[in-house]
Amino acid sequence: MRKSLFALALGGLSIGTTEYVVMGLLPEMARDFNQTIPQTGHLISSYALGVVIGAPLLVAISSNYPPKKVLLFLMSIFVLFNGLSALVPNHHLMFFVRLLSGLPHGAFFGVGSVVASRIASKGKEAQAISVMFAGLTVANLMMVPIGTYIGHHYSWRFTFGLIAILGIITVASIAFWLPDLPVVRKGNLRNELQFFGRTEAWLLILITSIGTGGLFAWISYIAPLLIEVTRFDPSAVPYILALAGVGMLVGNAAGGKLADKFPPIKACIISFTAIGICLAINYFVSSDKVFTTLMTFITGAITFTLATPIQLLMIKTAAEAEMLGASVSQASFNIGNALGAFLGGLPIAAGLGLTSPLLVGILMTLCGVGFTVGLIRLQGRKVI
């Protein structure tokens, strides 16, 4: 692996850890802040809201600066607010700090995706982007279970301290290993914002924000589901989360290769359908330890086949505003994060049980299929 791509992957690792680790720490954080599980789940939504705000805003502000300097700035923000997350005394302040922690997320992946495609070999652009997103999957494989273990046995605050250290390492790796690429801006901000006047752009936003919400309706509440429904001991949760991470790593690699060989929209519609099927199976086998463990791996793999195709599809659709489009893709992904966590928590709060978020997830992935079909029809059945 090139050192430059490894630096981007480290960024993905750091960001993926802070995004997903809260899902494994919900019981501990809820207890320390004296909140319910659904209330603490709002911390997931606040981070996602930060991504939605920060992605287009920070990319628009920084488009006239070299990509390397932008990425260094974004990761410095990341270090600051994740360090503060380890220190906040109450739920309300944590909600605000988590929102600020999410600001650099989408912009980092937006700028990073374009950088990865520019330094990649010809015909290997999607695989280069998937290397960066591999950091997310490795986060689920290694860092989220480690962070969850630390939270269970010591304190969730130590976990956020570890995340800040990862961010510092990422800053150093970008500074030393990422090449000094020139600014490539094909138009001014006003012209780039015309991207939002296209129907295709809004369909892609809906596909990503609604469709991927199915993943988050499942994984946001996976820790209490495993403990209360499947009856796993809390000490087993980190290992099961690691299994989900293995699946995500496999799925991300497969998604990158497929998106280089086939039109990404085909991969999207197949993946959404498969995710819905996986969530349905999870719902029916949630009380069985063996099948739940198996489906945790399979569901993780299927869901992450989407990451690279959706990102590449948005970059191609954005054309003259590729960094803005790539960042909007990440913002949309985190709208899905927020919606999945919020909507998945509603039936729990209504007393319908910890398996009910899976039903919400199925409905959201079916919407993803519908919007994708709509995009195909808009293109006059010409696959992007």
C-alpha cells in the first residue's frame, strides 16, 4: 500500500472509531449520564448532524486551498473535539461536543476521496477510494471492539482519549506522507452550488440518507440487543462487534473491486436489497446466539459493499464540483446515521422491544431501492 493512501486510511480509522464506538458504549454512557438508552442514542444523531453541517460548509470554505493543508486542518479539529469528549461532565455538553466532533468527518472523506482518485493508477480509482474507506472497516474490526472493551472494564472517557491520540498520529502521517497536490477547482462556488439544482443530486442524497439508515437502525442498538435479547454476556459484545468489523472489511474490498468493473448504480440496488433481507433474518433469529453471530458478520459485509459505489457515483454525478459532491455523499450517509439511530429508537421508547429497530431498518433500505430505481428511470434507463 502506498504511504499516501495509508495516511488517508489512518484518517478513516480515526473517524470510523469515533463514529461507531458510541454504539458499543451506550450502556456505560447512559449509566454515567443517568439517561435512558434511546436518550443516549441521541449522541449518535448529534455526531451525524455535525457531519451534515460540516461536510458542505468546510469543503466550500476550503476549496481554494491545497488538499493536504485542508486535510491537516480537518484532522486538527478532530483531535481537539474528541479530546474534549473525554472530559465533558454531562449529557447536554456531550451532545454539543459530539456535534462539533462530527464537523470534519464528511469534509475529510470528501476531499480524501478526490485525492485518492487523483493519486491512483488509471482504472484503479475506486480501489484507491476503498483503501481510505478500509480505515472505517478496520475501525469496526479492531478499534471499536478495543474502545468498547476499555469502556466496559475501565471508562468510556479513556476510549475518547485514545481516539484523540489516533488523530494526532493521522495528522503526522498526512504531514509526512501525503503529496502536495495542487488546487484543482473547475469553477467558482456559485457554479459548484448549481449541483444542488439537479434532480439526480437530490435522488442520490435520498438514496444515501434514507437507504443507508437501515444499517444504523440495526447497528446503533446492537449492544443492548445482544445483551438483552440474544442474552450474550456484556464481555462478549466487543468480540461480536469485531466480527461485524471483519464483515465490513470484506464487504468494502468487494465493493471497491465491483465499482471498478461494473456501473456503481447496479451494485447499489443489489446491495440495498440484500441489506433488507439480512435485517429481516436478523429480526427472526435475534434470540439465537449462533445465528445472530453469523448474521452479524454477513450483515456487516453486505452493508459495506455500498460505501465505495455510492461515493464514486456521487463524484461522477457532481462532475464540475467533485469535492463538494463527495462531501455531500458523506453528509447524506450521516443523515442516514442520524435517521437510523433516531427512528430506530422510537419503537424502543414506545415499548416495542429491542428488535423493533430492525423493522425500521428494513423499511429504510426498501426506500433506498425505490429511490435507486427512480434514478435509473431519470437517466432514461442509462446506467451511470
